[in-house]
Amino acid sequence: MAGYIARRLLQAIPVLLGTTFLIYFMVFALPGDPIIALFGEKTPSPAVVEQLRERYNLDQPFIVQYFLFLGGIFRGDFGTSFSGQPVSEILAATFPVTLRLAVLAVFFEMVAGITIGLVSGLRKGGIFDASALVVSLILISLPIFVIAFVAQFIFGIQLGWFRTTVSSGAPIQDLILPAIVLATISFAQITRLTRASVIDTDTQDFVRTAASKGLSRRRIVPVHILRNSLIPVVTYLAVDFGVLMVGATVTEGIFNVPGVGRTLYQAIIRGEGPTVVSFVTVMVLIYLVINLLVDLLYAVLDPRIRYAK
Amino acid sequence: MKIKRIGVGAIALAAAGALTLAGCSSSNEPAAEGDSTAVISVNNTEPQNPLIPTNTNEVGGGLVLQNIFAGLVYYDAEGAAHNDVAESIETDDAQTYTITIREGLTFTNGDPVDAESFVTAWNYGAALDNAQLSSYFFEPIEGFTYDENVDELSGLEVVDDLTFTVTLKQPESDFPLRLGYTAYFPLPASAWDDLEAFGENPVGNGPYMMDGEGAWQHNERIDVVKNEDYDGPREAQNGGIDMILYASTDAAYADLQGGNLDILQDVPDSALETFETEFEGRSVNQPGAANATITIPERLEHFSGEEGKLRRAAISHAIDREEVTDVIFNGTRSPAFDFTSPVIDGYSEDIPGSDVLEFDPELAKELWAEADAISPWSGTFELAYNADGPNQGWVDAVANQLKNNLEIEAAGAPVPTFAELRTSVTEETITTPFRTGWQADYPSLYNFLGPLYGTGAGSNDGKYSNPEFDALLEEGAAATEVEAGIEKFQQAQEILFEDLPVIPLWYTNGLGAWGEQVDNVEFGWDTWPILNQVTKSE
């Protein structure tokens, strides 16, 4: 197991180098000069532009810029934004917010999705199953910004149950509504996934054996059916967590969450290369770690899976 | 130039409402509640640069600086300049100014506001090595150059503690008018110890001050509180301002609806149709000191010389400005009658030649045919715009009008980002006409004309040049009487109507709305709410 983890971590290094290179290249290749854009409709003096280019290393050839950036990262220096804030500070401020939001969202979708999926699967074809199907189909087909705006309007403005946007510091109670919105889409997926998996497991031999041993349904459902049905669901949840961690740009924008997605979006719009690349680097890192954890989880959940030394 | 970036990075959407609004109490009446200690909240965007006056040229940082600093002069809602820190600004020839500062003023850290605090800040802003975004504001001062770094401008001289003189390269009668702009604010002596740290926690001399270290919580909020020691005309009528930083105006609008925000400056596109009814008596929609134009450089094929003049006039006549501002913008733009803006002193709707802006498809066709006689038109008329701003709607509408009224092929030419559009305009690589716009830095006709159409001027995107225009501009700038200056500037506009270096489209309106809990809300000529006079019931 340890050997496997070590090998995976080693593999992560070229992946990380490759992705930062690609992202850096893409930001570099973006048409338009961010320095000129700083001046708005005003045409800046070439001399001033030259000074600013030098300050942000933008006057260097691409490959030099990239290695300067990479060297900085190894020294823990992620560069500074145009507003003079170290990018590492921005990272430290935004990732915890997004983490809280992601944990909340995954919690909501897990609890609701698995419960409803389990009940649907056990009572296949019943009224509950049919209504769950309709609701989840509707949720899957709605774009997230529609759900977000409707939820904000109804629960934030009309009923006043939640704050319309997230106040500074992003306290948990403000994050509940955006988390529910984020959870809705995956919730529908998890419901469908759990249901199918439960139905499948329910017809397996070991379930029948357990029943013929005289075990009560009360014991069979959680221990034998649910546990074995969860493998695909856990994979999905973990991947979804990874997706949420790298930022829900649209939802964060609508609810003004000072998280990763909103900040990254703003940095892209302003052409702030160092901020964009640093964010993406951390995102790639998170994604790699979560992927590794998912693979390890498999082995825990399903004893048939073993990783070679 | 103030750049506003909200959501999609739209530019120069900001505009002003200079007239007093129906339904909001006039600023002349004493506030009903008396001095209030309540803190008001207003939406803002994350400042793009450190909070240093000479390096702030966009609204996110500008709103903060305008409230925590006091300049030599300040502008009232109508855009008239009054002395603030200045005791007097005197000149005999519009070229050498003697500026005297009121006695006994201090920054919030106790440093005195003196001649030195202005001169040092200006010298820093002008020096090439410091590459300040607003350095061009010091261009007119003697000694300024882009060729080499100059630490001390020869045109700035400290006479005594409270007096300094400014010598300009040439007479500019509206120089005192400019002094309320952010770039001309003073800096305390302590700023020079560590300017980087200062940009994060600026110390000013205005009606408000930062609410302690770290009051700028990046991407979240900036809190300022009343400066009890402020002695000047803009004393705060409230306890402070929470500037909530939003990435999208939609979210800010939702917060206003939900009662979590007191004052909204700017209104999202999604609410343009409804905000005036939803916030009846508590909204503003008035022309501001900003306009939108189409620039068609002379260097483009078919647009030079006499043929170009005819074609530009034809295009101008072929655009139904009324229809576009009503249908596409829901009345949040006002059709243009000149090259400046209605909130500027000296504005006139009847400048000779301005009838070229009237919608007249018949005349448009005639002029176009005349131009065809010189050299027949072929191809498509393309109008470039940045697709990351709210431009596609009106560009398509204008293209359709040209198509129908001139019977030519016309289409919008989207450029993905504002940065890309500006780069190709600046480097003159753009091969089509393009959209342009201008938001005034300070309320003066000259600011709408000099930087845009003067030969070799900084923002002369079309590289327009007409010696006659330059001469009138210079005469206007040198006039020591305001009225005489205005007359020259209006004559200069007559030449512009003849040549049409750009085709004026409309004035951008200042939009905003506020909640029932606040009173005395008024938006200034520059589209910004005048926050120090707002009162709030607790």
C-alpha cells in the first residue's frame, strides 16, 4: 500500500509540471495586453507601459517567465496580484471558504441522495420511486444558475429565511443556501446512482443467503445491501467534492461567495497571470490528492480490490 | 478616466446623475435625524491596484480614496468645484498657479497637511520609474517627461509650509478644476516609509478613515468610519461606510432587494427594465459625464479625406439613436447632441453642425451615394466591440440600421476581451471601425476634447489631427475667463461635427437605487453616490 501511494505521488510531479506549463502558456497566449487594459479607454504612454511590463516580468520571453514563476513557487512565492496582495494570501483566504462550501454541499447531497435513493431502490416502482424520479429528472435538467436565482429570490428575498448573499467571513449559516443549490444537481445524480446500485445488490446471492439465514431485513439493508451499494456512490461523491473544491464559479458569483471560483474568474477577466496559474496549480494538486484518496477508498470498501505493492 | 469592472469586465458603464432626484430630499435641507452614527453600506468592486491616489484609475479604489482623502477642491453634485483643503488657488495667466492650503489640517495619523504633502505626492506620481497609472495627470506641469525619470518636477515649488506654486508648460485655464481628481490628493509624510504597506492601509485627510489595520478585507469588504477630526465642507452625516465588494452587480441588486445593502451604485442589466418601478422614488437614472462613440480612423480604406467625411456623416444620419437607447437600453442611455456630456458646465444641444446627429435615412443615402461617386463602396461595414462587455445588443442594432438605411452589408465584429480590443486599438492593428467611450476625469468640456481629439493626444484613438481644432483648443485653454473658454471649446466642437473623428452615439446614464432606511441620497455628476451626506435611520 505504501509503495503504491509513493508511486502515485511521484507520478503527480510530471502531471503538475505539465499542467502548470500548459496553463501558463494559455494565459500567456491570451490575446490582449493586461497592462494596456489597466488603463481602460485611456491610451497609456509607452514608457509607463514598459516600466510596468518590467515590474511583472512581462517583458521577458515566455519560457523565462515560466521558469521565474516556477522558481518562485518552489520558494513559496506565488507572486502578487495587481492590487499588491501576495497571491499566497489570496489562496489562504479563498480556499477555506470554498472548502466549507464544498463540505456542506457534499453533506447535503450525500444525506438526501443516499436516503432517497435507498428508499426508491427498495420500493422499486412505487409512488415514492416514481416521484423521486420526476423530481431528480427536473433537477438534472435545470441549469444551476436558474436554481440559484430562483432559490435566492424565494428564500432570500421573498421569505427572508436566508441572507441573499454571503456576508464577509462567509459564516456557515450564510453558506447553507448556496450549498443546497450546489447540492441539488449532484443530489439527483446520487439518487439515481444509489437506486440502481441498491436494486442490483438486492438481487445478489449473498443477500438471499443472508435472508435465508434468518437475518432481519432491518439488518440486511444497512449492512449487506447499503454497504455494498455505496462503491459507485462514494466514487461519485469524491469526484464531486473535487469539482466543488476547484470552485463553483457561477454559484459563487450569484451568492457573492468570496471563494476560489469567484476570485479565479475575476483574475482571468483582469488578465492577472500569476493569480490564475497559482490557483490552477493548487486546484490540480487538490484534484490529484482526491483522486488518490478515491482509489484508496475502493480498497477499503471492496475487499476484492487490492493494490499491488 | 475611471474604469469600472463588474461581472463581465464591462468598461466605463459608470455614468453620472447630476440633477437632484425627485423623491429624495434636497441636500440643502438639514437632515431630519441630525447627525447620525449609523453605518451605511454601499456596493463596490475589489480595487484593482493598491490604494495609492496616483495609481488608482478605476472605480473600485476610486470610491474608497474619494471618501478617505480630501483634495484641494471637491466637486458638488452638479460638478462645480469648490475649495476643500485649498484656502485659495490664484493665477494671473492661467499658467502659474499659487496654491494656499488652509491652516491646521492634519491627516488621521497626525501628520500635517502642508505644501510638502502635495508636492511630494505629485512628484512621486509623475516620476517615470514609479510607473503610476495616473501619471499622465502631471503631463501639463513643467518638467514632466516620459523620456527619462525625473524625481522632482521643475514646475512644483514649495514657497512655505502652506503655499506652493505650480507652473504649467502652457496656459490651461481649467487646471484648478482638475484638482479634485484622485491623482492630485496629498500623501502624509509617513506614507514614504513603506508605500506598499500604505497602499494596503492608506491614511488620508478626508471625511472618513480606514477602520483600523486590515479594514480592506480583500474581495469581501472595505470599512471606513467617520473622521471626527475632519474639518471641511464634506463632513460625514453618518457613522461610516461599509463598502461591500461584489463580483457581480446582480448579487448586489439581490442584496438591496433583500435589505442587506443600503445603496446600490449601478444596476445590473437584468433589472434595467424594473428597477425604477421597484424602487420608485428611490432610484436614479440621469445622464452622466460619460459618452459612447464609434471611432472610424482616417487610415481605413474609404474613410479618408472628403469621401471619409461624407461616409461618416452618412453613417451618423443612418443611426436612430432614440430607438436604440429606448429599445436596447431601456432608457438608461440618452441620445447624444454633442461630443461632451450634459452635466458639464457650458454644454449645449445646439452647436452649429450638430444636426449631423439627427436621424435622417434619406439624407444618409444621399451622402453615401456622393461618397460612392468618389470611390465606390465594396465589402462589409464592420464595427468592432469587446464581447466581454454588454455591447452585442446595441452593436447589432446599429449594424442593422446601417444595413437598412444605407443598403450596405454591416455587421458587428466581436473581439473576445476588452484587453484585446484596447491592445489592437493602441497598436493601430485594428482594421475596422470600433466602439469607444469616455468618462470624464473632472467636470470640464476640455476633458472631453483635449485628450481625445488633440493632435498626438493620449487617447486620440483615431489619430485625428486638425490644426484649426488644436488652435481653438489652445485658445480655450488659455482663456482666463470661464465663459470665453467655453465659447472657444464650442467652436472647436463645430470643427469636430464637420470632420466627425468619432460618431457620438449617446450619453451613459448614472444608475442607482437605495433602501427606505437611508435618506439624502444623491448621485453626483460622476455617477457616484455622495456618501458623506447620507443619513440612515437606526
